[in-house]
Amino acid sequence: MSWIYRIIALAALIAGLVTFHQSRSHRPTRTSAATAQGILILGNGSEPETMDPQLATGSPEHHLFDALFEGLVATTVEDPDANGPGVATHWETPDFITWTFHLRLEAKWSDGTPLTARDFLFSFQRILSPDLAAPYAPMLYPMLNAEEYNKGTVKDFTQVGAKALGDHTLQIILKGPAPYLPSMLKHYSWHPVPQHVIERFGKMTDKDTPWTRVGNLVGNGPFQLKEWRYTHSITVERNPHYWDAATVKLNAIQFIPIVSDATEERAFRDGQIHVTNTVPLSKLDHYRTKEPQVFHADPMLGTYFYRINVTRPPFNDPRVRKALVLAVDQQALIQNVLRGGQKPALGFTPSGAGEGYVSPGQIKYDPAEARRLLAEAGFPNGQGFPKFDILINTMESHRTVGEAIQEMWKKNLNIPAGVLNQDWGVYLENQRKLDYQICRAGWVGDYLDPYTFLSIWQKGDGNNNTGWSHPRYDELMQASLREGDRQKRLALLAEAETLLLEELPMIPLYYYVRNHLSRPEVRGLKSSLLEHRCYKAVSLDASLVR
């Protein structure tokens, strides 16, 4: 072939490639089609373990419940962390102990059934019933006699501090003053569940009945459950019976369970989802510098940590636990591995958890002291220390962090640790059964008060899952519920956290920042310290689709 024909052939090939690239870049994507239909597509991490808001504990479930249910107090369109009207139009309290909530007359369940104060009484009784064994039952412990009813020492629910003063008036009486109660009531553990549906499929305390399935589940939020394609997607659609339905802009939301952050990022890049749940650690720098218009780094009131099973030797020895903590270089982990703006967790409670509260902040990096303590515990230079695993739920970032910690313990203590990943449901169940040695975990505050971080370490709390307890710790936490003087109350909580950081049933690693990707056409999905989502504030602007 002569050189002129070679040039013509090459030009034709280049033209064909350009045309192909242009056709690919302008082809309709899943998100562009969904935007035109008013459907938001979200990456949601793992498949939810349950759709029962009184049995759930995880973030994937929290994201769904923000769409399907609503409490007395709700997030606001302007600020997801602010306290706005929900089922209650307004409330008053003379002393922060007795609270009266006035329910809106138009409140309904998604099947059109009226929602009344008695629905809240049923819901409070159900979550506090010992037979249900709800992990979040302690969230209601500030209420008078709630703990006693949950533990079976009070048998009569009418002795619990919740009363219906009429169909649309609810009174809540607490053990002591709690100005933070409205923020607490936005958590799904306080939300109403439908008695008329639950009892259609069994007793109040029956678990895993068909009431949570598509076609049966009834909520009271801005959306209602439409479809659940297991491991593929959960779709919710507008709830026409929602009291503020006129404000809702989206027609539907699809929650996509993608456990791999790399897979999720590819789905975002290919136009398959509007918003990711996270960003792969390897892609943070790229999006932060090259595509800042889609990159978001939102502050969160949360702590990433490792639980320690203190019922298993040698982790039942506080010296071993402290050695593990002192051998972790949090700063190196953040700077060299995470690179996402996180802060070292010097205590368990992050700053901003409550006005005026400062965590004791005792955590430090001291490998020499770690080696001394380990030798004192009978393992000089790590000799004889049994092989153990760091249990993680399936996600690349958790494995990366686990391998970094594994290397620090090998370098500083000469002890053998592996990394074991399990799917979300299995991982949660093994935490609850204490079938692990070390286990990764995260805790995002449920309301704006340090009690939300410190309460989980009380004996019997459904979110403790370490086997650790301490009578003095429980005494301090209970005293904080009755103390009316704010400064004295914060001092009690600080003393409790000091004790927690001496005993160390967990290893604080860092305070969260939520890094995620969001397409420009998504409007109104605002950041939240508590990870609340006000979906009725979200819209999709088709003019911004690229």
C-alpha cells in the first residue's frame, strides 16, 4: 500500500474512533434517564439486614428509614441536623422532664390509616418489650421506667413515662432533664411502627414476620416501599398520604447495595448512580484535585474504631488491650493510608457532640510503652501471643485499614494478626454473638449529646458487643440522666469516658469525614453531622445533566 493510501486509511480509522467515542460519551445513561423521570439513584453500601426499624442498627438501614418513617420531630429542608416538625406540629416542656407533643390531625400511615398518639405508645412498648430484644431499646432509657420495663423489673407498661392525653396529644416523662430530647427523637428507634399491620402477621414481639415485605410494609415517611430486588435494588416511591407530600420533589429513590467501593466508583463514572456512599482511598486525590465539582468531604459526628472481645484471652487483660492501642500510629494511618481529612481519635467522643463537652483525650502513640505492657502481660517481644483476626465487613477501605493496623502490630509488638472479611449480615451477627477477637466498627452519633457515644458501653446495651462492663461506669451514666445541672452532668460523662479509656474495650482510630461523589444534577442533598437525610428537600435538575 502506498504512503498516500496509508494516510487515508489511518485518517478513516481515527475518524471512526472519534465517532465511536462521541457516541459513547453522548449515549443515554441510567442516571440521565432516571433524572428525567425524577428518580434518585443512591449507592447504599450493604444490603439491609432488616427493614424493621426496631431491630436495625446499621447505616444502610438508617438511609432507608429516613425515607420510609418519620418521628415526632423531623429533619428540616434547610438543615438536616435542625429539629423541625414531624408527626408533632409543636411541643412544650416546663422543665425538660415532662414533654407534651401535639400531633398533626392529618398524620396518616402510607395506607391511609390515621396515625395517633396510641401508635407511639404501641411502638414504645414494642421496642422496650424484653421478648423483642431490640438492640436500640436503650435509646429510650431516658424515659421514666423505660429501662426497668425493658429489663423486666417493671411489668406494667402504664408505669413507663409515655401517655396518650388524647388521639393527638402525647406526653413523655423522663428520669431527669434532657434538653437534647428533640434531637434524640429524630432517630428511628423512636419512630412509630404500624400496630394494625404488625399484629396482622403475628404478635407484637414476633421477629422477621412478613410485615416488612413489599406490599405489606406501611410507614409514615415521605416515601413508601415499592420494590425490593434482593442484592440489586430497593425502590421507594412518593407517599401520597404523607402530611408534607406537596414538598416532596422526587418521584422515587433507588437504593443500590454495592459493598465494593471500587465497583461503586465505576458505577458512578459510568452514569449508573447519582450519589456514592464512599470513595475508594486510591481515588481520593484524583477527585479532590481533578473533579472537585463532584467530590464532597462532609464533616460527620462519628468515630471509626475496633471492638475488642474482652471475654477471650489474652484480650481479657487490660494491659494487652492498652498495648494494642499504644502500638497504633493514628497520624500515620490518616496521612499515609486514608488521606481524606480524618482526625486522630484521641478519645471516643468526637468534638461537637455536645456544647461544652471535651473528651478526656488520653489516646497516644507510644510503642515502647506498648512493648513493656505486652511483656508484663506475659508476651515479651510478642512471644506466645496467639494468632488472631481483625474481623471486617466486606469493603476495600476496611481491608486497607486492617492491613495497615496489622503491619503496625507486627512492627511494634511482633504479634500475628490476620484480616477476615464477612458479608454485612454475618459480620453483624458474629459481633452480637461475640464470635470474634478484634472487630472493625463505626459509630455515628444518633443525636447531639455525648451520651449517644458513651451510653453504648453500658452493661447490656445492644450496641456494646464486647463483653465489657464496669459498675462504676454504669453508675456514672445513670447519674448523668438524673443530673439537672449541665456542668455537673458533663463532668459525670467525662469521668465515665476517662474510665472507658483506661479499660479500653475498644481501639479508637479516627474521627470520620464522609467522602462521597454526587452528580451536579442532584440538588438539596445536604451534609449532616448525624447522617440524617431530608429526602423531601432533594430534587434533580435535568438541565445540569452532562
